[in-house]
Amino acid sequence: VQLQSDGTGPGVSGAAVLAPGGAVLSVDVPDGRRQDADWVQALLRRIAVSPNKGPRPLTIGWVMADLWLDSYRSIVGWAEYWAEQYGVEVIWANSDENEVKEQIAAQVLLDAGVDVLVLHPVNAFYSSAVFYEAARRGVPTVCFQRPAQGSFEVFVGGPAYDWGRLQVDFFKNRNQGGRVVLIEGDPNNGNSIAISSGVNDGIAELEDGLLTLVYRQSAPKWNPNEAVRIVEGLSAGGTEYDILFVANDDMADEVIKLVGDARPMIVAGDGDPSAVRHIVEGRQQATIFQDYRELARLVFESAQALSGSKRPGGLSRRQLIPGNPATEAWALDVPYRLIDRTNIDVVRQYWEEYQRVIVDGLLVRRDESGRGRTQALRSP
């Protein structure tokens, strides 16, 4: 169902894919136009399908924050793979890194009667409204990959602070120093906050000032164009540096195109295919990788336990964002791993398996919108 607003809410478009198990939602809402979001939400509530009257499998409503990144699309693919293995139905929504879309999508999925809600938070703090609403309705929630505040039962992700420490260790273990520029991710993203804390603490603990932080700046919404503008500003301002800590491989890919033959040392994260290429070519020194197969599987383990009012096994209690006691939660963590030229085959083999099992197995479409067997994943 394609939606286009009229004079009641100008400038809003939305798409909902209706299926027997619920509604899949992606809505395009211009920033700062709350009245438009209200219009879309009211309309979607009128057309949202009710849950099946008969028996149905465990149904998970899963809101992803972004589908542009290769790593996130691969998570969707592996989730579809595990959904088949566990006999679970997944209803997808994509918030496109927009807090308003995220809340609308979660609302529609809750209205559709999902058994468990999985949220990949856009904002570590605003997303708490989604978790509290789900708790009010008695729907268990999983906070996925990005740390946040809220009343969720389980966090499935990893200790992103370790990501930052591993990046520093790459230089420490080689006794390789220099002047560092830190290009952070979104300032309201839990992973970005945790990674930066790890980098800062790691640099501070180095002996003899091996690394010196000369500049740091955030790139809102992890936007690669923002990362490029930051590097352009460094050149214009005459800032001298030797090393770039870049928030993720997507941003690093654009920065590498910009710096060209200047070739500062670059470390990033996510283990994207672009990182494999750049590390082999010597244009990027390292990335941080997490096994997305296992990350997706743990969501289904958690959902099955929570649907039976049980706590998943293997949990540990920790603070998800360093220095923020409000983020203490039960967590199922998949560790991060430093990848450089010596072990690049770990990531190369991951993407080869993704191509063979997920893409060639038709669990996702070959285009960028993503599509699973259980439910469609759509963008406007």
C-alpha cells in the first residue's frame, strides 16, 4: 500500500506492506514535521491488519535503523536464514536513521500484535519511548546491536568500548605512533559513544605519548559526506595528522577516495567488503569485525526465551554505554575482532558465505532494498 499525504500533511509519503501477520512499514517524514507524522500514523492505524485468528508461529517485529550499510543488509539476510531454522516469522521495518519513523514503525508493529519487538535504535536516548510503550503493552523487547536506555529485557550486541580499544591496540602492538584525528559516528548513538570512549581511554594509557589526539568531531547519522567534510576542513585549516580513526568502513571508503595518494593510516570498523579491498591494497590498515551470523542467531534465541517468559541463557549484566548507569542491562555479546592484512581472510570468507548462502539462496534480493522470504522489507 503506497501512501501520499494531501493538504492535511504536505510532503509525506509512506509505504506499508500488509501481510497476514501484520504490517511492514517505512515512512518518509521531513525533519521537524510532527503534524505529518501524526497524519501518517493515523492512516496506517486504519489500514493495519489485525493478527491472524488461527494459530501462527512466533512473530518478531524487527525495526532496523538503516539498510544502506553492507553489514546491516547482511544481518537482515542472516536473520531470514535463522527465521527458517527456528520456525519464526519476521515482520521488518526500516526507520532510515529517523527517530520519528522509528517510533511510528514500532507503534504499527505493536498494533499488529507481534510477540517480541526487536529495536535497532536510532537514538540511544529517544528510543526509550519505544521500549516503555512495549513494556506497557506487555510485549518483551530486544535492544539490538546499538546500546540504549529503556526498559528492554535483553541487549544483543557487543561491548563497543572494546572496539575503540582494539583500534588503539593496533598501533600499540606495532609501537607505531603519530598524530590522531578521531572522526566519530552519530553523537546520540550508543555505539559511537562507547567506541570513542574506548579510543580516548586507550590513547590516554599509552606510554610516551605514542598517539596524540589532535582533533575529534562527530559525523551525525554516520553520514559519509560529513566525514568527507571533516577531512576537507582539516586540510583547509592546515591541521597536520598521521592517523585517522574513522567511525565505520562506509565513512572510511569515502574518506579514502578523498585523501588519495596522501594515504594517512586509517582504521575503521564493520568489516564491510570495501574494507577488505582497501586493507589488501594498503589504503586502510584495519577494521573491526563482529560475526553477524551469530548476532542474528542470538536474537532468535532471546525471542524464543522471552516469549515463554524466560531469561535467555548466557547473559551478563553490564553498563552498555560507559559512564551512563541508566544503560545497565542484561546483555548477550558477540565479541569484536581486529582485522588487518594478517587475518583479512576472516572477513573475506564471511562475505563469500553470505553470497553463497543468503544472496544465491534467494533469502535477500540482489538490490539494495533487501527482501526476505518471510516478509517483505520495503522503502518508499
